[in-house]
Amino acid sequence: MENTPLPEQGRYGTTGYPPTDMAWCYPDPNANLDVLILVASPMDPNNFHPRDLHWSLSWEVQRGIWRHVNVLEHARDNQPPPNPRLVFWGPMTKMGGGGTLEARKVHLATLSLAARKRLEQLAWTVPVMYPNGRWNCQDWLLDLLARMRNEGLITEQQMQNAVRAARNAWRTN
């Protein structure tokens, strides 16, 4: 199933409940905000490959409250194949826990509320692929960034600079 999209961006056939979105409690403000690529910390900082690190497109809607646009791994004992798989549940607002605090933050652009809403709409158009051992969350985010560039939400230079910095976010030398 090389490069075959999953139905409904991976949501079809999932078991259990989707993650809770706290946007009802913490709405995205009508303000220009810094949109960042969050690069998760490696499990072992001395032995990792940059392709294995989780990426999220995120912005802080209030102090310590983050809006994330990303795909997440979903695995359940009673879930039909493919299991595990990546799933796009939609944009999610969450409290900034340890993962968010520890992530390296790479600036992409400062965007208006209208531009952030458009990037969220674009995210619903980015396919999630069947697991194949190569395609991952970074590929999904790169596709989203290209769509954002094509729509004029970000420039080619902003995209290239942010991707380069994200790929090197945890390099120490």
C-alpha cells in the first residue's frame, strides 16, 4: 500500500474516542500569533535520527494553552488494521504539557486568525498514508506547509528556513 491514503485521514475504523479538543474553552484569539513547528524531544538524546522525531504545527492561544495541527499515532487492541496508524483528528487545543514544554520550537510565520483558520482548512485536505515504515508525521506536515505556501500563507523562504531548522533542532554539533 505504498503511498496509498487511508480513508478519512486515518479516522475510518478507529476504536475509542478521539482526543479532547479544548477549543470550546480556549478559543483561538483574533490576533496575530507566532506559528511554530514543535519538534519533539528524542527518547535518547545521544542516539536518534531526526526523521524519528514528531513534528507539530502549533501556536499558543493563551499562556500555556496550545493549538496543534498534526497527525497522531493511534493504536488500540480492538482496532482493525492497520494498527497502529497515524490519524488526523483535526486541529486540537490542549494544555501545554511536558511534551510541548520540552519540544524545540521553530518559528514558521506570524499569522492572523484568518490565516490560521485557512491553514486548519488546508490540513483537512492533506492525506494520511497507510503505514509503510517510511512515511510519517513529518511528511504530512511538509505537505501541509507546501499547501500553505501555494496559497500564499507563507513564503518559500519561510518554509525552507523552518524545515531546515526543524530537521536540525536537536543536533548538538
